[in-house]
Amino acid sequence: MANSSGITAYSVKTKTKNVPMIDPVIDVKSGRYIASGKDSAGNKMSAIMSKATAEQHVKAGNAKKGSGW
């Protein structure tokens, strides 16, 4: 789900894997870390990740902290 250049996710609309997420925001809901953003075409995307992965992306500047932290 995550690579060195940022957060990637599966696009349900285009049915493609490893689509880069633009301007992701990581929220914590019910103990889960959920990154939500858009792809290059403007379609909404989400990805669930571990706490360690979420903190790594925030620290690297790939994502912003949302609600629930």
C-alpha cells in the first residue's frame, strides 16, 4: 500500500492498483488509521494502514494529520 514516494491505494472506479494518492489526510477512526485523498483524475480514494506506517508518512511529509490523533 505504501512506497517510498508516498501513499498508494487501489482505485475502485478505474480498477487499478498502486495509484498515487494526492494530498492524503490520515484520520484515526475506531483505532484504524485511514488515509483519504484523491487520484489524478479527482476520484476519491482511501487506504487503511498500521500506526507505524501512518506515523512514517506524516513524519516524511507525505500526508497530513486529520482528526482522531
